[in-house]
Amino acid sequence: MTTPVDVVRALTEPLLKFRFVVTLDPGDAYLPPAQALLLPLVAAGGFQEVTGLGGTLEVVGYAEGGRNDSVHQLPLRNTWNRITLKRGVVRDRVLWSWYRTGLADSLGARRDGAVILLGDEGLPAMAWAFHGGLAAKWSGPDLHGEQSAVAIESLEIAHEGLTNVL
């Protein structure tokens, strides 16, 4: 007898190597395990490589008069790295539509979302939610008829903040 869990696993089987999921609903990062099994079916895409989960705090040194043993380090501003998603399988055109919307209307194209790392059993192991994201760069695959390489697409997301959720 086939259970709903078996059906979900069968539908997600081609994505076993794709261990990262991106979704434009940051609430997906908080799903309980029973609902998280459906995540690869409803998420915007699965990816093998995600880079740029981080930020940089700009610090300026301030030398205090009369204090010669050290310099005060004062925080100035934080910048967030662009999240780059590579080697993806996208089940629908949600990410492409998001990029196209940004070309026409940059204010309406901002989306919150999440990058979710999946464990061996396909459940979320760790997640990062991004805020105010824009699909800043889309790179389509290079197709070569004489090579057996996988078609690689990438998407860069510029955002205004990152939160480690799990």
C-alpha cells in the first residue's frame, strides 16, 4: 500500500542531488516536518550550489587623543553579499517572472524569501531568510551539443538583510 509520504518521495526523487531549495515565501523555513516533505514540490527551485550567504560590517578606526596603545574600532554600516543560486532545477517560471518584473517595476519586484538546506531525508536542516530581495542577475545555461555537461543556470539575489532561521 502506497502512503502519501511514499508519493511525495517518488515525486521528489529526481531532485535528490539538489540539496538547496529557494522559496519566495520565508514562512516555508518554519514548516513542521510533516509539511516540510512537500517543500520541493511547492518551492520555486532546487539548487546544487548556493553562495553569498553573509555580510560585511564596515569598520572605521578612530584614534583617541592621549591613548597610544590602541585605536577604537567603530561600526559604520553593514552590507549584504548577493546570494547566488547555481545549477538549478526550476519546476515553474516563478523565479524567471520575478526577474522580469524587476525589469519593468523595481519597487514591485522586492520579495522576501528563504534558502533552505535539505538533509539526507529531504527535510529542512538549516535555513536563511532574506528580506527585500531583488532578482539582480539571471544567467541562462550554455548549451553545447557535443558535451554531456549539465545545463547550468544561475540567479543572483540582492537583498537588504539575512536571518539564520534554523
